[in-house]
Amino acid sequence: MQEVLYVIYLSIGSILVLFLLTKLMGYRQMSQLSMFDYINGITIGSIAAEMATSLEENFVQPLTAMIVYGIAGILLSETASKSIKARRFIVGKPVVLLNSGEIYEKNLKKAKMDINEFISQCRISGYFDISQLQSAVLEGNGKISFLPKAEQRPVNPNDLNLQPQAEMMVANVIIDGKIMDENLKNAGKDRNWLKAQLKGQGCADEKEVLLGTCDIQGNFTAYQKNKGIGDHDIFM
């Protein structure tokens, strides 16, 4: 029983340390991580697991290792943000794989990628015909950025001499049946306005609403709670 309590104690400690290190190192998605960040994260996680199960060994040792790896990641990130040369060395610099109809075989080899994998990545991004591409660049995080040829890219408002109104973020004024008073205030509205909007959309009160939003024009949209799972599954 004592060993179980000790494992629980160490597990909670490792979770807290991981949480603090994550806060310090910053939040990034998997696709945004460099190879070093990815390996560093795995290593810190492995050390945390070892710390949580250190029954006989001194838990201070894995704890120290976690902190060292975390500090190393923070220092490298800070260095990369302040120096372009350091950033290119630590994170890596973009590699041009295709440009103006020419595939750079040496750069593919440098990226440890063969032509089949490159074609596969093109298809995944929606380009089944490579001739539609002007450029393809391998970024430092391992993702490939594609620039379609001018005649292949989607039409934008400038092409049609249009001046669309700028879009702004909407305010979430109701979340899970609860009124977000601060968001409502920042949107320039009050509860009386909200109640009128709810009544206009057939809602008795905010408890019936899963999400309620207000845009910059003052338009209110309510997404009512629905306990159904949807009978028409189009993804099977």
C-alpha cells in the first residue's frame, strides 16, 4: 500500500512538472514542432514516466533531467527567435523541392524523400497533377508548402475588383448553457438584448443553448442543445 501511495505521489509530481514545463516551452501543434522539439518532448515524457515509477531509485535524478531538457528547449527556442543564423541551424531552413516545372532531385535526397513520397504529399494536398504547381517548399517542421500556378489558384476578391467587408471574430456570449457576461459586455450588449434574441430564435432561456455567438454587426446565432447523434452518417 505504501508503494502505491508513493507512485501516486510521484505521478502527481511528474504531471505538475510536465504542466509547468509545457507552460514555459509554449503550446504548439505537432505539425509546428521541429524535429528537435519533437524528440525533446518524447524524451521529457519518457523521463516523467520513469520518475513516476521510481520506487527504489532517487526520484530527484529524473526530475533534474526533466528540468534540464526543458531549460534546453526554452534556451534554444529563445536563441532561435533572436538570431536568424541560429534559427536556420536549430530549426532548419526551407528546401525548394519543385520550382517552375523543375524537380530538384538533390534537394529531395537532402530532405530524405523519394519521388514517390513527394507525389503522395502532392496528392494529399489536393494536387494530383504536378504540372499545376509553381513551387513546392519543404518547411523546417517537415510540412510541404505548395504554390499553385496563377491559373490554378482560387479566385480572390481582388481579381474581381471587389472590396468585401472585413471579417471580425465573433463573441461567444453563451457557452454550454451559461451566459458569458464579460464577453457579452465586450460585444456591447446586455442580458436584456440577449433574452430578446433568444426569444426570437425560439429558445426559452440560455440553458437550451449549447453555443450562442454575436458578430460585429450584432447578429446573434444560437446553436441549441441536441442530444441526438445524427442519423445520416456520410463518413461511413
